[in-house]
Amino acid sequence: MRPLYRPVLEVYKDFGGRELIVTVIDNWPFWHLTYPGDGRVIPTSGLDYNVLKTIGDHLNFTIRMEITPDGKWGGVMADGTVTGMVGVVHRHEAHAAINEFTITEQREKAVDFTKPYYYESTTLISPAPSKTLRAYAVFTSFTYEVWIALIVVELLIGPLIRLMVWMRKKLFGEVHEKWEYLPDVSLFMFRPLVNQGGRVPSPKWFYRLVFIGYFFFSFLMISLYADVMISVLAVPSYEKPIDSLYDLLEAIKKDHYVTVLGCGSNNEFIYSNTTMEIYKEIYARFDHSKGCIKNWDDGMDRVLHGKYVFSNNRLGAEVRANVRGREKFHFAAHEFYAHGYSIACPNGSPYKTAFEEVLVREMTYGLVQKYMRDELEKARTIQGVTEKGPEPINVRHLQAAYYLWLFGNFLGGCAVIAETVVKRHTSRDSDLGK
């Protein structure tokens, strides 16, 4: 028996050059639109534009863009109204919507979605952490415990050697004229620690073994300090970044950061409707008047000009960051809420299956990933991204060294003044005694 109807894929394998009306929002890197001024909307590039254009080439249809009136992705509201691109497709005012569209249970009540063709996660975009103050970088090679231990060793080594000299003088009658004066002994023992060698003024192996141990200790301290110092000065260190939702919550509480979410976007829906406590706590502190935006460019610009953290999907944020200067932003190390993007069609749409067949081919052949890489490369070209190596050491890094030098000069000046005062006082007492 012959079927009464032709199979759907056979019916819609060729649209006969018909025009497909697609509702969109100007949302690069998914859509990049131009406006000639005659009411038309012309797509020029974008991941979703290329995905849909490939479908059109295979199924033989053309595309006409129409901007979504309210500029939102949309969904089913509490009062039953359907907003945004979802509403336009639901009311059959457009044949489809493809624009970084996430499948949600709420939206599936109003439209049908194809199988996902691209997957990504949500990330947090915050201002790039500021460099930590390195005016005292010369001290940061060691922890304060190591510095204290080193100072204690230096304070004790001179008196310890002097004590050994005194004991051997009492026991064996040995005399070391160069070590009779404690300041001279302490200064001699300090020299190895600043990479100044010295000949051990004693033929006795007792002293030589003591000095070998101390010189080896000094060698290790100098080597470790120099190696760590190079890395500290050449590689900049930064303040603690916002790398997770828990970091974001802490930044909101302590530093008064503001969360930025797209109005009516799936990201806002996640924060407002999830059962996870961390999302609830963040959304409870969400200020709609400051953090609700209508386009992703506004979100990235806010991050540049204040204490804002933009919660958005990774690809769109990466492209916008590259255009504005990738080094100005920090992307959280921990991403969350992995999701896929689909094409929204009217409920019961007969051509959804035909779309899915071509989408599967695009994913299988790696075309979707190629489209994504192309958009990222365009953003890098616009900005002129270049790799930076370690920054050179400058005066700011060595401020503490200059402070130490000035402090040493100050102490030397104080010593001269003190010696002058003491000498004058002594001379006056001698004159009076005469």
C-alpha cells in the first residue's frame, strides 16, 4: 500500500528557494548584523549565521532577518505571556530563531527545539586582578619565619665563635688575636651571607669544620634567595581573582561587587529558579537596577568600569574580551552549567527534522567548531593580540633595596653624630680634670 503522505525529510529536502523568516538579536559572535537604512537587516558573519546559511544551502531556502522587538531571548511568563524571540516564534511571526538559544523546560512549553549543535559552559568575567604591590619585593623571597630564623642565626654566630675562642684559650692556651674583638668576629661571619668570601684565619680543623658548615648554609641561602628573587621580580603576582561562584559571593559581601545578568536570559533564569543554595544566595543580592542588562556588550563594558562580575556564556564573552583587550578581564577558572544551543521552531514544526539532519552533518564534519574558531580569530585580529613575556625589572620592584641603602646611610650618619657628641663630651671632661 502506498503511503498517503510523502516522508517529512523528502518533502522538506528542498524548500524551492522560499524565504525563511528568522527572528534575531544582534549578538556577535553568533550574529553580526548590518543595517543599510532601508529597514532591512543584513547578516555578515557569526557562528549561528554560518550554521543557518549552511542549512539554507542544503535545503534551498533564503533567509530574511527580523529584529526581535523587545530585544530578549524570552520565555513563558507567570501570567502566560510569551516574550522575546520565543514569543515571536510561538506566535508564528517567524519560522525560526537561532541565536545562542539554550533549551529550557519553560521554553519548551512554547516552542520546539532541534537537537543541540553547540555546547559550552557559563563563566564569570571580572576585572583583571591588580598586580600586588612589589615595592618590598626584595623581602618576599622568604617568609617572615625564614627571615626571623636568618636574623637569629646571624646574631648568634658571632658570639658563638667568640665563645669557642674563649673556651679554647682557657683549655688549651690558644690565642687568636683577630677574633678577640666580637664586632670583628660578627662582621667576618656576615661576609659569606652577602657572597663575600674570606680565608679562615686558623689552622685548627675544629674551626674549619664549623666554618664549612656555616659557609654551606650561607651558600644555600644565597642560591635560594637569588632564584626566588628572579621569579618574584620577573613574573608579576596578582590579587586573588574571582574563580568560582563562592568567590563571587565573597566578593559581593566583602567588596560590594555587583552581579551582571542578561534581562530575560537563560542565565538569569538559572539564578532565579535553581534549587542550589549558592545560586539562591547570589540572586538574593542581585540588584536589577545595576546588574540587569539587555545586551552582552553592555555587560563587558560594565566590568571594565567598576566592581561588576558578568555571568555569561564562554564564547560570546571571549570574543568581546578579545576586542576590548583580553588582558583587561579575568575569566573564572571554574565554569558551571554546561548547556547546548538549538534552533527554536514553532510547535509541531514539520521542517525541524530536516534542520536536524543537516545540523548533525555540520557537527560531524567539524564545521560548527570551525565557525567558532573563525569568529575568535576575527576578534583577535581586531584587537591585535600579542603574547607578552616577563616584564623587565624596574625601580618600583627595587624600592625596598633603595630604602635599605638610605636606611644604612641614615644609621651611619647617626653613628657619626653620636661619636662626635661622645668625643666632645669626653674631651670636655678631660679638660675639666686638668
